Amino acid sequence: MPESDFPLQDVSRGPVRADFWQLRTRRLEFGRRPLLMGVLNVTPDSFSDGGKFLEPQAAVDHAWRLAAEGADILDIGGESTRPYAQPISADEELRRVMPVLEALAGRLSIPISIDTYKAAVAREALRAGAEILNDITALRGDPAMLPLAVETGAAVCLMHMQGTPQTMQDNPHYADVVGEVYDFLRVRRDAALAAGIQPERIAVDPGIGFGKQLEHNLALLQNAWRLHGLACPVLVGPSRKRFIGQVLGDLEADRRWGTIGAALALARQGVQILRVHDVALVRQALVVFESAGGMDGPIGPPTAV
């Protein structure tokens, strides 16, 4: 990894972190406590809540519930990207998400993100009022996605994934997971900049659970603070993921509480956005953590003093 792109940080002073994210028509300002991106899966087969919100009215009701619980962003997805999930057509994805988007856009006060790697879906979602393109392929999965982001001025979130949802958990391997994920995100950030996306519109996501084993996920969670070196907002999605059950030694455990533990560790590292299912629980934990001094001191590793 080039030293200039991944400098050693003076932890006593804390790394520089982005203090806002420019969306398509508005700007999100960051404080020390992370903003929360509420998850709305309009799918029959997502790993945690598949089928619960497939019916449009159920999805719309849940969107309002997430906003009332304190979500700062709503992330709507119509295709499961869990391990070994089967891809669906753009037409099917649009059939799932568009009634929900059309019912919420212009009414919901918080910005809407569309979780897709298909430009055809992204274009219609942006036309309906979405502000953010949340792309698990970091704008590589569809050659039309990068030009679309430039054309529309949408904010983008670039995520790291090794392989595809159909292959990513077969045998993920890294010599240095933190360095390799950092380098990948730097390259994708630079590609977005070269294409004409404004730097303040780019966020990065290390992709917890996307082509990673337990040790890879934990290394990325422990070193999320290093991603501030990319000068982009950092978004992390630890919510209800398999690594929590692995850490607890119980894959059937209720993962909400482990999600809170990960959220607090990430907040301590200055991560700006957390993508979560359980907005109310995580928000309450973060408010108390901040009030009790948990986020005082420099931004850095969870053990920094």
C-alpha cells in the first residue's frame, strides 16, 4: 500500500475525518455520534428479515417506523445480496421497490438511498426522489452506473466485496485484509473522481460479511478508523450479521445485542454512518454511550486512550 495513501496516524490527535456528505439535493452534516441508515429490504429472501416487508404497504409502514425511531437515511433494496442469493432481473427489482419509493418520496423527511447495482433500477429510483446510490459492486457491476452517478449528481457509497454474492463466501482469502480493502476503496474512489463525481459525494464501505471470514470481519471492525485516510465518509453495516453469532459461539443467538456492541466500537472510531435494522435500539445505545463519555478523546482504534 503506498505510504502516502495510508499514512501512519498520530492517534493522540486523531485522524482527519469527513464532516459532511453531499447528497443529490441536500447535505448531511456529521457530529461525533454516527448517523443511522435504516435498512428496508423489500425482498422475500434477505438473510435477516426476508419476506417481512415484501408487500408494499408493509414496507411503507416500516419506513415510517424507522424514521420515527430516529433513522437519518432510509436504504431501500429489492434484491437480496446474502451469500448464495440468486440474482433477479431489473424488472423484478423495479416491481418490488418502485411502489415503495413512489409512496415515500416527497413525504418522508429523511433522504432515501437505493441499494442496487443495476443502472436501470438506479435511474428510476433517482427519478422518484432517491438521493444516494448504495452499490455493493462499487459502481463496477453495471457499466452504465458510473455515468449515471455523474449525470444525476447522486451521492454514492462504494462497497468492497470479494467475488459476487454467489461466490463470495466460498473461500475468501487475504494476505492483509485491512490493506487490501483500503487499496480497493482508494482505487474505486479515484475512478469515481476521474469520471467526474465530486469528492464530497463519495462514501466508502468495507463490506462486512461480503467475501470475508470471521477474522477478516473483526480486523476490519477493529481498523475502521483507518478508512478516514480516504477523506470520505465511512459507512459500515454490521447489523445482525453472522460474525456476531460466531463471536458468541451461537449462530442462533439474537444478534441485535451484538450489533449494538459493534456499533459502539465503530462510533468510538469516528465512523460516520451505521447501516442497521434496529434503529431504535442502536440509537438509544449510542445516545447513552456518548452522554457517558464513550466518544470523548481522539478518534482511533477502539483501545486508544
